[in-house]
Amino acid sequence: MSRSRRHSPVLYLCLSLVGASACVSYGSHLGATPTPLGHTEYSLDVDGMLMDRGFGPQVLPNPEASVRWGLARELDFGLRVNALGGEASSRVGLLQLGRYRFTSVPLLGGGFVPATNQDTGLVTTAAGVVLLNGFTLASSTEIVVGLRGQVRLDLNAVAVQEDFSAATWSLVPGGSLGVRFPVSRQLFLFPELVVLVPRSLEGQGFQTPILQGGVSIQWGSRPDAGPAQPPAKLDRSATVPATFGWARASK
């Protein structure tokens, strides 16, 4: 066996690990409550994906980091990044009934996928909406059920280098289930599972389902209240008449 053949599995594994972090992510680890106005929330996600990028089903790691800013009472904006990809999204609170919340999350993402073949997307872009249904339990624990609909554009090697018409379009519907529960007052854990069933819009029908799951560590910071104000000085001129009047009345 030649040295190049002996090294090919190692090279394939390295490309797969890099490609895992580069593809468009389908997890969100988002609760149904937008980040409060003036606050900032941070998240570190440790996810794994089961997908087929042209080499058969693969289980690949997908670590991510994200930050969100509260813009209004029911509106926030966030950025999420991995090794060679990213996503921008906004949570818009639409309805609240007691412990139930309904929130819309429009998003736009993309990524570079080196671990692929010439027919599978080398560059991927996705846009869509996630509808979050949040049910708050005791101790600030929230069960989140999500419905996802996205349109995905895959640019394979031919589309990138020669002919854009070789690009492929897909519809990516799916759903998610997660639980966000507190570890402390400002620290939360958020395990989540996402299942998607891509459907080609080029007449090729349904594709291999995609599964993504993992755990997120989330924490937040409150807005700076500014420097403390010195205590107000006591106006003795205002208290003297009151004291004098009480003294006269007691005589």
C-alpha cells in the first residue's frame, strides 16, 4: 500500500472535522423570551451533527459561540459563529399568555464546507424563520418547541468556479425540542435536539435527514447603571422651623 493511501483516512478525518464546524448550523439554543432591553446574553454551544455531505452519513462536531443584544421590550438581535460559518437572527416576541410565549426568529446564515465532493455544496447559504413556543415552568425552567422553515442555496465546485446555474436550491423544514434551566441566577444550561428533512427544489425529492443536538451554556450581563450618586445633603434650614414649632407646642 502506498504512503498516500495510508494517509488518506487521516486526511479525510481532518477534513471532516474542519468541515463540521464550517457548515450551516441548524441548532439555535434560543428560548422564546427575547433578551431584555439594554442587556447582553452570551452562549457557548457544544453540538454534534448527523448528516451526509456526499461521503455517506457522518457524525461531526459543531462547536459555536453567540452573543445577543436586547434592542426593545420584545426585540433582540444576535450573531452566532463557528469555524467557517455564521448566522444573524432576531427574536420578535409576538404573544404572551400567562406562562406561554410565542416568538418569531427570522435568520440568515452561511458557511464554507471543505469536506465535500464536487456535487455537494461547497458554499451554503440559508434564510428562513423559526417559530418558538416557550412554556415556563417553576424555577425559571423553560421548555421550548420550535418549528423551522428555511430555503438553502448550495454552491458546489462547478457553481463556484464555472457555472452558477449548477447551484441547487432546497427547502429545509424541521423541528426542535429544548429545555433551558437555571444553574444559578445568571447561568443557564440549554440541551436541544433538532431534526430536519431537506427537500430538493430541483426535482430530486427528499434528502437524507439532518440531526443536530447538544448543550449550550448561557449567561448574561446587565446594563451599566453608571457611577453611584452621592447622598443628598440635609437641608438644616428646612428642619429648624419644624423643630422650633414642635418645641413651642410642647410648652
